Amino acid sequence: MHHADKAEGDFHLNTLNTAVDSLGTAPACWVEVIDAQGSVPRGAGTWMLVFADKLLGTIGGGHLEFEAMARARALLALGGNAFEQRFALGPSLGQCCGGVVWLRFEPLAQGDMAGLRALGQRSAGRQRPALQVALFGAGHVGHALVELLARLPCRLHWIDSRDAVFAPQWLAPDSGVDCEHSAPVEAAVADLAAHAQVLIMSFSHAEDLEVVAACLQRQRERADLDFIGLIGSATKWAVFRKRLAQRGFSEQELDQVTCPIGLPGITGKEPEVIAVAVAAQLLQRRG
């Protein structure tokens, strides 16, 4: 089970757009987790939109969601005002999580797009901020990693010195992925979001070295990058470390770089396996 502080910020962006379209044809009831304690299926800010004949989104499934749907549909059928209700996830709900969830039920009239968007903005304010990831490199591993991260609560800045190497055809417009052609590639480091998790896997060792150097320089000046990860072997990093030391970076500064990257214990050379290991490492660091 997920804990209450692990609200998944970006999972419902596509669902909210679909909900806006659906509300144009029928009334609905917005059901949102407004608070949670202990072990619960989903955290604060998670929501679902209940119609008489369908459901968009999820608050975690199970008996809690079933019970919430029943209350939402009763509100739609009988009318009434918004209300909040506490649910203990114990034997009475057929769940053994042991946590407590507070839900808010808000009826929405057909066509009330403004009301729906306001609720969506409010829920976003309760959610945990998405990971900020800056990925340098649009090779095989880069593509596999973006395809995975685009499905996670992640804001991804994808950078390469080569133009037309990205794969926007499988990226939704609201996927949270921002593609940038930057030449030289290291020039993009200065404008990365604060607290970014930086992953470096360009098509050449020369580019990788320059991006690492730019990241270390930014750390020296601003100290606002949360992670600097470099793809490659321990041997590659030993060579890089020597060259970076020759440029004046201290041992303490060089220790800020993680190489190799990926969660230990996940082995394999396939791009998809490497992508899973790297994504798992980012999520583990997030906690």
C-alpha cells in the first residue's frame, strides 16, 4: 500500500481532460481524497469523477472506491449539497490497510466546466510535487526511459544536441515531457529547473563529460540540483573523474556524481531493463 504522503500528482492529467469532455453530456459527482492518515491506497489530491453510468479516475479501488461510488450516485439521484465523510480502512470496508481517508463529494451540473477545472486545480495543490527530471540523451536508453517516466508523476526535460531525434508521436501533448534541441548540449544546464534530477546519457563520451562539468559548475554556483547521474561503468567514471579534477573540481564536488546509475540488483543490458533500474532509483531516492 502507498502511504498518505505519496499522492501521485500527474497520473490524472489525461483523465481530467477526458472528464471535461464527459461533463458536457451528463452531470457527475467529484470525489476527492482530501486527507489521509496511515497506510491507504492513495494519498490526498487523488480523485475520481462518478457519472450515473461510468467512472473516470480512481481513488485506489477496493471497497472504499465501491462505497464512495454508491454514495456519489445517490447524491446524483437524490440531489443535495457537497459533503465530507471519514472512512476507516478496516474490516467494515473489507480492507486491512489500517489507515483513515477523508473524502469530499461535490456534485457538478452538466456543462459546469469551470467548476470541474477549479476542483482539478484544488486537488493539484494537495498532491505531492512531481519529480523534476532532466534527461540528456535521446538514444535507445533515453527513449526507453522517457516512455517509462512519461507514465509516472514526473516533469521531464529531455535534451539532445541532435535535432529530430525525439519521438513525439507517442508522447501525449500533456505528458509533462518538454523536448529541447540544444547545441552545445551543456548549454541547457544553466536553465534546468531547480531541484532537478539530472540523468546524463548522450550519444558520446565527450558530450557526457561536458554536461557533467556544467552540472558541477552549477552546483558550485547554486547548489540546487538534487541528483547528477551518469550512465556508464566504473571505468568510465574513473577516466571522467581524472579529467574533471584536472579542470579544478575537488574530490568533494566529484562525489556529487553517481556513476553507474540504476538501482543495484537490477541487471541487464537491454535499454528497457536499464530504464526500469534508473526509474526505480529515482523513485527510491524520492522516498
